[in-house]
Amino acid sequence: MLIIAGLGNPGKEYENTRHNAGFMVMDALAEKIGADISEKKHKALCGKGVIGGEKVILMKPQTYMNSSGESIRAAADYYKVDPEDILIVYDDISLAPGQLRIRAKGSAGGHNGIKSIIAHLGTQEFPRVKVGVGEKPSRMDLADYVLGHFSKEEQATMDDAVKEAADAVCEIVNVGIAQAMNDHNRKKEEK
């Protein structure tokens, strides 16, 4: 069994903001595999599904971004899942809008949701799919930027990226992270 969690903030005011890229991918993935992410459990909205014969739990933590680790830890304990079987999908401001970066492990890179997960799991050894949302403008506050909405041009790019990220998650489950990294860790113009 795998846990696949997309990070974001609950509530209508945060829908389709940069920080909710993980939630957007979870919605696309749920649609792709015919799952319903609506059960309230583990401080999250959860759903069950199957990808390539593997049972998966899809999660959208409802703890707000900076406390995402509480929800992930609760689910990991309940399902007795090791950190390497927990895939986290989240936004990354160091990547161009729509660019994906898949990693088997790594630091938080300044992302508070990932910092919380590392603190609660006690390890950085969990796979992740980062979805680029673009660098913040120099004079803009980081919180205002990540909680802001995409421009029309960015939204079209993000719609494609969200679908690609859902495909990448399925590829990770089906054929492994190494192949998914080879297929998706390229700059947009290389594709």
C-alpha cells in the first residue's frame, strides 16, 4: 500500500492558488483512477484507489500547509506505511511554472509543508513530485505570492502540468521512480 498526498490549504479562499498545486494534482489523479477524495480521516480528506494493481490512499491534508506532517504521520501510523512508501506532491517556487521535478528523497528546500512532514516522520527519505509555480517577484511577499492565483497564461500551463504530474505519479507506482525521473525531470522547452 502507498500513501499519495498532495499538499495545500483547505478552504474556498485557497482554491487554485500556487500553494495548492498538490491538491490540484490529487483531484486530477482521483479523476484519472476513479477515486473519491472525500472521507474525513487522519486530519485529511482521503480516498482509496488502485494504480497498476497497487492499493493507494490519496490524501489532501486539512491541517493547513505548515502542519501537513500531522496528517501524514497519522495516516502512516494507521496504515503502518514506511516513509519510502509515502509520495508527496507539492508546489515549488524554484521551478518554472508547470515544470516537474521528481526526487526519491531530499531536504525541505525552504518549503514549510515539507519541513513539517520531515519533522513528523523523522526522515527526509520519502519520494516527492514537485510542481513548479514560478519564482516570486522580487518586491512581493512570499506568502502573498504562494497564496495568490495564477495568471490566465500560467493557468493554462498549470492545467497541463497537473495532468502530467498525475501521470507521473501513476508512472512512479507502475514502473518506479527512476523511470519517472527520466521521463519528467526536464525543462519544459526540452519536451
